[in-house]
Amino acid sequence: MVEESNEEGKVNLDLLDEVREEARIKVEALKRRVEYKYISKLRPRQFQVADLVMRKAHPYQLENMLSPKWTSLFRVTEALENGEYRLKTLEGSAIPRTWNATNLKFYFS
């Protein structure tokens, strides 16, 4: 009885590497499916200088659930790398920091 369990334990240890490799392959396949799903729904945004954009509202700007999710109009003054943009208000005052394209959307008039 003890010898049988020892042999079964050795067989399980021999199969352990195969089970781990199979699990690694499944995890890699799942990661690729998730990445493909994300990329297929991604809508890249690129803005040009002088485009009119709206900026996503900060959580502290939202008073309640019915508050507008996008704030007033801005003009793109400079396009930097990695989807970052410098903005200014329509009156001409510069916004002090850069904004990522994910926080901006086109304004269509």
C-alpha cells in the first residue's frame, strides 16, 4: 500500500512540469485574447494644433450624477510625445500642465 502511494507520488511529480507548462500556455493565450479585445475597442485620438477640445471633468468638479462630465472648450497649442497636449482657454490663458489624449475629446461645432 505504501509502495503504491510512493509510485503514484513519483508519477505526479513527473507530470508536474507538463501541468505547469500547460497552465502557462493557457495563461498566455488568455492574455493575448484580453489584449486583442482591448485593442479592438480602443479608439485612438490624435489632435492637431488649433483643434478645439473638451477636457474631462475632475471628480471634485462633479456636484452630482447629473453634472456634465466634460468641461468647457480649450484650444490645443502644442502636441507633445506620447499623446500629451498643451492647452489654452479660448481667451488665451495657458493651462499650466499637459493633458493626455484619453482625457480630451473633439469639440464639433
